[in-house]
Amino acid sequence: FYYSRQLAKLPGTESRELTPNLQNYNYNVSCKTYYCSGDDAKPSAFIFPPSSEELSSGSASVVCLVYGFYPSGATINWKVDGLAKTSSFHSSLTEQDSKDNTYSLSSTLTLPKADYEAHNVYACEVSHKTLSSPLVKSFNREDC
């Protein structure tokens, strides 16, 4: 015997709590299973170089926008000329789209103009459970 109780329902998703109760001569066994349905979705990404207006002010912000992924939990890592950048960037909180329930995330790498111009290749690497290897978006500063 078991009973089922609906926990939450969003467009395209449904969660239920199933609680089977088994009885033995000397034992009562209860087990709860939680299942959250929803189709996994791979992220897409764009990378944006700094604007000429920003560069003229002496600063450079490179932005990586990641969107359309499900479930949440994507991460963004930066590489400059192939070397990992572990500071000088800020990532936004993950936001969920109210229409399709996918998530988006952005990260901004901010450098002084002189540091930006001292390097050529800027890349953001996106990791997510739906990807077998990171999604990489990059540009060569000299091509901008």
C-alpha cells in the first residue's frame, strides 16, 4: 500500500512524493522517493569583448553570457592566452526563465586596459552536467 502526494508543479515539470508502507510482523518500513522531472538542456554561450568607449576610459570588461540550460549548476571559468584566470572576474547568480524554466548565468572579467592589451586570446569555458567537455567561447583581441 502507498499514498502519493503532489509536491510542486511547474510547466513541464512535476514532483511527487511516494510513500510506500510495508508491514512485517515486527517491523514497519517506510520509504520516500522524490522525483523531479524536466528535460535537461545544454547551455549556449556568447562572449563579448570590451567596447571601444570602455577602453578609452582605461578599463576593459569581457562578458560571458550562458543561457538556456537545465538544470542549474553551470560554471564559468576564464582563460587568457590559454592560462586559467582565478581572479579579476565576477559571476552573477543563476537566474531561471519564467517561460521555459531554463537558467542563465553571466561572468564579467574586468582588467585595466594595459593588462587587456598585453594579451591576445580571451576564452570562457562553460561546464554543465549535460556537456561531456566544456563549451568554449573565445575571441582574439587583435581581430576586434
